[in-house]
Amino acid sequence: MGNARLLVVEDDVDIANMLKIYFTGLQYAVDVANRGQDALEKTRQVLPHLIVLDIMLPDIDGYEVCRTLRTNTRTSHIPVIFLTQKDERSDKLQGLELGADDYITKPFDIEELKLRVQGAIRRAERESLTDPRSGLPAGRLIEEQLRRIIREKDWALLDLRVNNFEAFKDVYGFVAGDDVMRFAAMLIGEVVDELGTPNDFIGHAGGDNFIIITTNEAAPLIRQKVKERFAEEVQSHYNFIDRQQGFIQSPKAEGGVEKVGFMTFSAGIVSPDVHSFADIREITELAAEARRQDAATASTA
């Protein structure tokens, strides 16, 4: 549960600070928004694993924040726990109808809130809704998107994988590897925000594999920008000596070490304009093959 990202949306500064201090002490990464629009902007920039959302806010209320999150492809999966002074049954029903995952009334027991937060995040991970490292939609949510687009036109799917990731983990460890996955997810989100549309979908298919569903027009631009930015910015995850020499010394299974280059992204694109798909398995297989061809081209360049 450590390192999960929480967004606390609360206009009472004392409560917001208390929750930030408490959950930070439990090893959560906590951000705070005092207004509804700020919450939506922060969520767009960095996806939290869960949102603790006050209903009474100074600009738009928590119901409107939740409604906006649920109608956006990129944020519809994020668990939301309403935090409010209201204790009317109708208010609770309204929140649950909007897709809130839980509801707790002020004054609240901080230990109870902790258990509800932990439970909601565990459910999302257990049901293959989100990846525990990136917070991005995973298994079942990705499959739902594939079933949706196979009936539609004017879309493109990008299959992205981090090259040399396993060698990086062997040298720098699992914690550093998780940091790279979070960095990759954040970078992809920034590029899609810049070049894509609000309805584009980003998923973490597992391990070092991501997918983006966007428009035909935006897909090549997104692929180019993601690859360029990642190749440049991922170098900050290496130490000074490795950056200077331009490679790492990775242990070989049979003994000894080998030189391995820095991590890069390979990316393949498929769309119904170029391919025909009988089922979602063909989408993922053709996208993976396009991605492998991209990786092979880069290795021979």
C-alpha cells in the first residue's frame, strides 16, 4: 500500500493538513486541492490511486467533481471516497449514484478512514482495475476499452514497451524500477494531454507495457513525442557514472557482465484504417507485432 498516491480535496485547511500529515506518515504520496477545479487539474496532471473528496467546496461541489471524473475516459476508474458533514440518506444515494466508492461523515474517525482508503485501493488492484505502481487502468478496464473500439472507427492503438527495463532493474533494483514505471506513466499522460484528446485512454497492460487509444491523426505524433522525451528524460534515473559512459554493466545469467544501453520506448500503431479485426485478441497481437518491428528497426539503426 506504500507509495500509493492520494488526492485530498478539502477546503478546510486544518482538515486537509491533518489528512496530509497522517497519510504521509503511512507512506502515501499525498497531494491536496482546496477547490474542485484544482482537483480536476491535479488529477489530469498526475493520476491518484484514490481521491478523498469533500462535497462542500467553494467553487463546484464534490458531486460535480465526481461526475466529471466518471465521464472522462482517463479518470473514470479512480476510486472516490466522499467526505462530508451531510448525513442525509438522499445525499449518500446521490454520491453513490455518481459512482463514489464510499462515503464517510464528519466528524470522522481517522482510523476508519484509513481502513476505507486501504480497502478501496486493494479492491481496485484485486479486480485488475488499476496497476499498483502507475495507478493507470489495467486488465479488465483495458479489455473493456478494446471491446468498445472494435465496434468503432477513427481510432488508433499504440502498444508501448520499455526496452532494457529488466537489465535496469537487475542493476538498480525493484524500487528504482517502480519509479521508472511511475515516471513513464506520467510522461505518457503529459504527451497525450498535449497532443491527444480528453477522451484518449491510457492503460498499463502489465510489467513494462503500456497502451494508448487515441485518434488516427494524433497517434504518430504521440508516438514520436513519447519516444523522444522518454529517451532524453529517463537518463535522470541513472547515476552519474553510467550517464557519462552511456551504458550500464548488467549481470549475465551465465556469469560475467554485459554492456546494456539506456532504456527507450518502442511503440507500434494499429488502426481499423489499415487492419481489420475479428476480435480484441487480433488488436493486441497486431499492435505487439508492430511494436516488435519498431524495436528491431531501432536496434539496427
